[in-house]
Amino acid sequence: MAEITKTTEPTLTELPPKGFLRIKQILPFVGLSKTTIYDWSKAGKFPQPIKLSPTIAVYKASDIHQWLAEHGEV
């Protein structure tokens, strides 16, 4: 039987200027917890995620860059 291994996403040293990012990729750059990002997204204080499926959401890299430019790292 073949062994199943889980791959991990590489750690980013800088945010890409465009494309889509998972929440784990943006956490080191925004200085917020996942819960805070979810709460702030619902309240309109952080960019809205794009739902790709019921369990996968991504954020536009350009939206995150804009938010960081306006608010800086928290």
C-alpha cells in the first residue's frame, strides 16, 4: 500500500504582489490571529476572503498589500 504524506506550503519571506493567498500565508505579515482576521473580515475592518469551496478561502494579495499600506503591521 502506498504511503500518504501531507505536504506543507512553503513559508513566504515576502508577500507576492498579486495572486491569491491562504490565511496561513498572510499571518506572519499582518500580526493578527486567525480569529481576529475572521472577525475583522466580517466587521469590514479587514479584506473579505474569497470562498473557493466550503472549506477553502483565499485573500487577494493586492487587498492585503493595500490593507497593510493603510494600517501598517499591527
